[in-house]
Amino acid sequence: MTLLAPATQDSSDVPDPGAGYRRWTTPVGLWLWPAMVTLIVGTYRIGQPLMGRDELSSWDASGRSAGQVLATVRHVDAVLGTYYLLLHGWRTLFGDSATSLRLPSALAMAGAAVCVALLGRRLFGHRAGLAGGLLFALIPGVSRFAHEARPYGLVMLAVALASLLLLRALDRPGSPWRWTGYALGLMAVGLFHLLALTCVVGHLALVVMRARCERRVWLGFGLAVLLAVVCVSPVVLLGRAQTVRQIYWIAEPGASGLIDIWSQLFYSGLCAGTVLLLALVACREHRTAVVFCAVSAVAPVLLVWALSHGHVSYFYFRYMLFTLPALAVLAGAGLAAAARSRRVFVPALAVLAVLTAPDQRSLREPLGHYWAGGPDFAAAARTIQRYYVPGDAIVFDRTQEEALSLGVGYYLPRNLRLRDVFLAESPVQRDDLAAVQCPEPAACLRAGEKRVWLVVSGNAADPLNGLPADQSAALRAHYTAYGADRPSGLTVALLVRSA
């Protein structure tokens, strides 16, 4: 059974026009073009969108010391502990601007594009690898999460790299070093996102087709998977205990979820349809490679969907992003099979880039990381900064939007200090991501604070209605509203102490 496409005798790799095409398909060009395109597209206006809610958690956690990060993940976000530690080191060197915090994701996406190209070459041939890497670069969902200070880009890189390392191990199943490399790849997958370990289903399918009764392969594969699982088991145990708190909001999926998820993954229905159609075209190619990629792309989605019908649902499209590299490899094989000439190959990619340009543009809007009506934290911070007077205090509505204090705090100048009136214990003090509020709001007011800024979600006529009743009553007893600004999704009001 043929596992890999022949490296030198694949007639599909013979370009029609001649030498012009070979400049694209040199060994260096195979990975360099996808890496460059992914990096260029992924970093274009990378700092333009406002920091999203989850990104603000990354900023908060990574700003703590390594010891504080480890203490925090004992209570919350254990599955993200590795990422927080990595980002902590990164921001120590490069700062905490939106561009800096997101750059590791963009670099990881470029690395994932390289892995896609190399996987495509090994499985389907040189042209297919190049096509897959370039298609991956043009997917709006790839750009979206290249702009995200979360571990999704690193997960995609780890999954694609683990697949490559598995192919290398299968080339020499008697080499313990190659199986060790594969085990380390799987370990990275689990440390960055536990659900992504469902990629092993695709790997198992490949081993079944390749090994059959070959003991060395089964022994190496089994030990590698076992080693990876043992190494990430502490994260599994901690994450399991935190599951209800972390993902209680994910609804149990219906049958329609298996259809809707594809356009969500790609952030473009048009791109999703194009890639899936090209993947179907690839079914005429090498059967073993097609089955491996198809199972790697589809089986994890089906498995997580099935597991999400118990007490906890895990079925959220972001958690399935690691399937995109396998889909890109398949689509690249389909495009290479359909477009034998550069005269077709390059225009096809250009057309896809043009058709998905509106989706790419919308992702780079200031509120591109939010659904319609998202909170404009930067505008709220500008209002406070413009009218700030030394001695001002601030109140946040923490019941409706936990990210309010982080979002406004991120965009306020670091030298602008406002006492958080109803804050009893900060997240850092608690080794957590949530604060504890003052149990008796009236006792937390200070007579010397003549002005208090109020930031609440929504655009209610009376901003004090956005607070819990006891906090609202305490403020009404001593303050009156002087004025309010209403940026998208928020209300920023200035309260002045009554005479």
C-alpha cells in the first residue's frame, strides 16, 4: 500500500509551461512561500482589533510572575497554564502591546503553514504541498487566530508537527528517537489544548493502514501515545476539576452543529465551501493519504460532538481549529489535481484571495474580535483619560461583564491611577482570574473621593441600574450622575459627590 507520494516520479509534478513553475516548487520555495504569505496576511493590521475578552485574560495572567501563574492555574485555566507561562516570558522581552501579545500566534500560524506544505508533499506530491500551504495561508480563520493572544495557533502548529513526526517515525519504525520525537509532539498538543489530543484518532487510522501486523510500529506508537498521556495527566486532572466553571456556557450541540461548525472554523462560508469541495476532488488521489487526512479532519469533530451530550459540552468551534491543517492538505491535493498548470494554479489562489477579502477585512475592524455590538474598551478608556482628575475613583459592573475592569484597565495609561471602589480582593491576591467585591458597598466609599467613574455594560438611560442593587443604592445615597458617554456596548458615566 502506498503511503507517501513518490518524490521524483510523480507525473502530476511535471509543470506544463516548463521551468517557470519549478522556481515555485524548489525545496526551499515549498515551505518559504506558504510561511511568507501566512506571516504577511497574519500580521497585516495585527494590532488593529481591540483586545478580546479571552485575550485580556491572557494579558492578565501572563503579567504575573511565573510562581503566580502556577498558583493561578491550580484554581482556574489549568489547560492554559503552558501558554500563560510562554506568554509571560515573551512579554517580559517584548512588552504587552496588542501586536506583541499576538505575534506568537502569527509566528505559530506561519510554522503551521510550513508543516501543511511538508505534509502535503509527503502525502500527495510537491505541487499539492505548495497548494495546501498557500490555501492554509488564505483561510480567514487562520488570519483571525493569528491575531489572537490565545494558544490556538500554537495548537495548530503542534498538531501539524506531530503528524509530520509520525510520518518520520513510520519511515523508520525501529528508531526510538523518532518515536520519542512523535511523543514530544503529542505532549505539546496536550499541553496547549487537551481536546486537540483527539488528533490521535487520525494518527491511529494511519498506523492501522500502514502497520497492519508490524509489531515495531504498534509498539512505538503505543508507547509514544502512552508517554504523552502520562506527561499531560496532571493537566487533565486539574482541568477536569475546573471544567464546570470554565465551559459551563457551551450549549449541548444539536445535529445542525455538525454543519454550522465548518463555516465557523473558516470564518467564511465561501472559503469553507471551496476548501471542502477541493478536498472532495482529492479523493481520487492516494487512498491511504486521503483517508489519513479525512479522518484527521472529521473524526475529532464527531468525537467531541458525541462527548458533548453528557454533563458538560465541549463542542465549540475554536476548540476544533486544529483540524484546519488536515483540511488544507486535502484541499491542496485537490487543487493540484485540478490545476496541472501554473496558468490555472496561481489564478485559482488569486480568485480565492479576492473572494475572501471582505471576510479578511471585517476581521481587522476595531471590534473584529467581537460579535456585533461588542464593547469598545478603548473608547471608554479615552473618555476617562480625557476628563480624569487626580483623586478620581472607578466602579465596574463585574456581575454582567468580568472583562470590563481588564479591558478598560488595559487601554488606560499605566500612570493613571483610579481606586477600584468596590474591589475587596484582586484576582492576583486570590491567585484567580476573578475578583471579590466588597460585601458592604456603603462601607467601601470614601468621603474624600469627590468623583467616581462608572463603567457598565449596555446603553441604559440610568447607568446605575447596571450595578447590583446594594452597590447602586450606596452610590445613589452620595453621588449624582454628572454626564455619560456611550461607546459601543458600554456606558461610561461620571458621578459627582452630592453637596
